[in-house]
Amino acid sequence: MAQEKSQAPAAGAGFAGDVSIQEAWQVLTEETTACLIDVRSEAEWTFVGIPDLSSLKKTLVKIQWQSFPGMTVNGQFADALDEYLAGEGCPKEAKILFLCRSGVRSRAAAQALATKGYSACFNIAGGFEGDLDEGGHRGLKNGWKVSGLPWIQS
């Protein structure tokens, strides 16, 4: 896969920084209005897997920040996500957690949504697959999958 490019807008006042995988799970577990946004590509959702929030009775929101294979940034991302969240009754002060493969795209996406007036947009450091290990592989060092949190694959 091509290296991730972020092209992030300037961070808005609502960009709250990074949280660990464990902190993200705790927020999702304890706060009813908190939601998880997976900004990876359709190919990643299909072939790598997705977080499983069924035990929390929550739905994972999937919206691409960039499209594979060219990794072109979705220029309508913030508007589309804002419209979706408003339609779901999500308050602008809810904690919104963003996830990608390693934490690069999700940071840019969190910053983008913060420009729409959301006050608690967080990037999940390490992402779904985590950082590269010494051998150049993901999924062995850190990230959602390695942490033992629930996930599914089609």
C-alpha cells in the first residue's frame, strides 16, 4: 500500500490530541455519546478487518479520508461526516474518536471535523494495525488488533 499522506487542515480548537487504544476503548465503553470513526479505505475494511463494537451496542462509522489506490483526500469528508453525525443526533461536544491504519490519516480527519465545531475530536495513536516493527510489518507491535480489542474480518 502507498505510504499514507495526510494533508491535514490546521487543527481547530476542537482537536483534542491523541489517545491510546486503551483510552479510546474506555471512552467508548463509558460514554454513551462517544463514537468511533474508521477513516481507512474500503479495501482495508474488507481485507484487514474492522473494530467490532457490538458488545457496546454501538455502530462503527466508516468514511474514507483518502481513497485507494491514489490516496486522494476526500474533499467532502468533514461536511459528509458532520451531516451524518447531526442526523444521528450526535452532540457537537461528544467525544469523537478517529482510527486509521497507524494514526496518520485519523489525525488529519480529526482535525478536519474539529473545524465543523466539534469540541472533542481525538486521534487514536497506533491505529488499527499499529506501527511498523523492526522487520517492516504492521499488526505485531501495537494497535487495535494487537491490543486484544474485538475486531472482525470479512
